[in-house]
Amino acid sequence: MAKSCSTVASARIQQVFVALEDVSGTLQRPTAANYVLPAGSATLNQAPEYTNSDELTGTLDVIDQFKNALGAGEASIPMIVRPPADGSKMQGHDLFSALMGTVQEPNTVLAKVGTGGATVSATTIPIADITGGIMPPRGVVTIGSEKMRYLGVTTDTNGTVTALTNCVRGFASTTAAAHDAEDVITLASRVYIQDNCRPTISIWLKNDHTVRFASGGVVTAATVPQSKDGGQHCDFTIGFRQMGWCGSSILTSAPVGAVLTVETSEGEKAAEAYSVGGIIKNTTKNDDNSGAGYTITAVNYETGTITVSPAPTGWAMDDKIDPWLPDATPIGTALQSADTRVFVGGKAGKLTEGSITIGTPTSFTSEIGDEYPGENADGMRELSMTNGLYFRAKDAVEFKRGYDGYELPVHIVLGNKAGASLSLVMPRVKFNMPTVEESDSFVTLTRTGAILGTKGNDSLIIVQE
């Protein structure tokens, strides 16, 4: 029996890939490792604007419009945090890299056990001679065959870490052991660190039968909500320089070298369904260039042709051409919102809901002669958090503290399994006076706070533990 499928794109069929660009603003090909499973509908658009002619006639009609140079495009990618238990790169690794700026990979930071060593039950481990990067405020280290998860650090007057504190010994099913001074300490966590200069990304978004793509992407915001329901989201907003698209068509004849003449299912020229940089495959021949696709290098709208690389062989009239993306499967294990924990001043908070907003605004150059936006420059970070809690009698002190603008460190831990959690570490959150609200039968407080830096680019550190 022949199948009759809808020609209208299904809202339930969507794929997203995000790749760090080797050259800023140059479209990066996607790989399976770049796959992001969207949790809700991802969006991507860059629409031109028009200016009405100021010419006057004998009527009140506008007689012409002029197309303006394009502004930056906008994209949004909602996703659930999915860190793999083996410590490998999680889903959206390139998004987090573009959000923060620098990634410190596992096993690159080394140190030594300090004077006096550590007993088998010690929860404070002296540390010295850190090399290769920073020791974050919390994370996982390896000493010999033992892994430890530390939840804090002590520092000297210069800010140098001198001890790991609140250590969970024998972490991740390893065995606790005594360690001598000078034993090597290896940081096993991947750490995302803020930087003044951040990498750009390319985005590939498939809506059923059509792929849109964008280059020169810059993460402008990320939101991490906390609730008791569903998966633990981290939702990204991106601005980008240039968008393209790649649709479906039918060959009107066999290719002439690398040049394909394409038409729609209704016999019209179909070159307008393509942009340079798109990647296609021959669905009829099941030919995707051995999993690499065929890249569009030129589009001629007048002749209705596209040019691809490499030149295909064996293709024929009436073959169906579709956009290509890599075969990919979800990365890591999805985290539950109910497992998220918030620590304010080192104490677990009993919260009803909340969120962190990580604003990283940027501006793009716009110069005469350029159709698309150019380089970007970041503005001042805009980091804030909010949380709600039931108003208990002990919480009345929040009013005076908030009035004075008190500060506490806040750690938000997403996930509760060894090796598969993500911690957002904010050493300095300045809280405001709370507001009083009602929720069902209870009175609640809502606290807001600004996330501040201490000595530069350290207002937020993200640690894959």
C-alpha cells in the first residue's frame, strides 16, 4: 500500500546541531558530537527590514520601499542538561563553551598533597603547587586510585587555594585511602570559565524537510530554571551574523559535472530553496557521500541550478534531493529538576522555585558595503538569580539583611549522581530585600540577587562533576 505523507512540516520533527567555529563567522560543518536534543521548539531567523521611500506624489500611497542592511539574526535553543556519567563532553558542550569563553579540560590541572598528608578519613586535604590552570571552588579530584568530591576550598591572602574542604571520600565507587605529602592530585572535572573573549558557533536546525543554518553565532543569554517538575533545562539565546537554508527538490536531468538543475514537485525552479553552505544528499540513490554530504558552493537563481562539492556520480533525472545532517543520538543522561539542589552560604536551601539568568549581551558591527553584520564585542555581563521560599518565622531576618544588601556564595547543583552532575558556582551573590507573596494556602518570600565578580571573570564558574 502506498503511503501518503503530509507535505506540511511536522512540529514534532526537529534536529539541532551546534559547533564551535574554527574561524569566527565561517560556517562550521556539524558532526554527531554537535547534536543537541531540543527540549521544546528551537528557533532561528534573520529577517530583513525595509524603509519606506520619502518621495512624495499626488497621493498618500507609499510608492517604494528600500531593503536595509541585515541586522543580527536571533536563535533560541531550549535543552535539558545531559552530562555523561563517564565525564565526557555533555550535550551542548559547545553552547556552554560559547557562553563562558574558556574550557579547562579534565586531567590538565595538577597539584600536590600539602604538608602533613591526609588520613583515610580526613575531609580537609592540604594542597600545594597547583599547575595547569585553576582549582575551582568545588569539583572532583583523583589522588592515586581514589576519587574525592570536594565542596569547598580555603585560600591564602593571595587567593591561592591551600586546601580542599568538605571532601566526600571514596567518591564514585572508589576506595578511600591515606595519602602522603607530595602525592599528585589531578582535577578530574571539566570547568567552564568566564573570559573576555568568547568563541563563536554555527547552528544547524532541521524542521522536518528543511534545514536552516547560521554562522557567527554568539550566546547572548542562558536561563537555568529550578523547579520540582520535569527535566532540568538550560535554555540558550543566540545572536548571529548570517543565515542560510537548504530545502528539498527534484533533479530535472542528470548533473553536468558538479552542477545540478533542480525543481519543485510542481515543476518550478527550486534553486531559491538553497543557500551556499547548505549540505545535501540524494535520497533516491541513498547517496550522502559516505556520511559527509555534498556541500553547496554556488547557487544560480536565474538558471535554477546549484553547484556542489564533490561532484556526484550516478545521479539521474527525477532523483529526490534532501538536506543532509549527520546521524546522531542523544548525548548523556537527562537530569531531573527534582534532583537540583541549591546551597546558599554553604547551607541547603528549602526553595519552591527559582532561576538563574546569565546575560552576556553583545553588539555586532554594521559597516557600509556589508550586507550582513560583522564582528561582535561583548558588553557588561548581566547575571542574576531569583528564588522563592515558604515564609517561616526564622526568615524575618531576610528583610534587614536584604535592606543592607547582604552577600553570600551560592552553589546550584544539577543532578545527584557521581560523575553526572553540573554545578553552577557563584562566589558572591548580593541579595535584595525580599517581596512577600501568597501561594495557595501559604505566604512566600521571593528573593532576587545580583551575581557579582570578585577579582575578575569569576562571577560564575560551571563545573562538570
